[in-house]
Amino acid sequence: MTNNHSVWTIERMRGLGVTTDVVTAGSILGIGRTTAYQLARTGAFPVPVLRAGNKYLVAVAHLLDAIGAEK
């Protein structure tokens, strides 16, 4: 989980690994926790989301693409 006041650098995003949870992905994109879950549930999250059991996962590569960073 992340602190809403965290600064997300490209290096820090890459340090997350291959995937991250939807709350962290939302934080990177400036989306709050509740809204991130709502968007994930309805298929409206700004990047593709994978549902694994009761978790929502987001590929870090998709987040890097969304902010225009080189992978």
C-alpha cells in the first residue's frame, strides 16, 4: 500500500516489479482508493486490470505506458 502523499518516480515504479495492486496503480495515476476499486470493478480503470481471486492487479508496464515513460 502507498501513502497518498508519495512521489512516484519512474525508478520507483519500476521497483514495484511486474505487477502492483489497484490502489498503488491508482495512486500513481492520481486516483483515490475508492474510485480505483470502482473503476476496476466496472472495467473503466485507465489501464488494463487483471482480477486474481479477490485482488485486482495492474501491470507496471501499462502504468509506464500511461504516463509516457520508456520501459
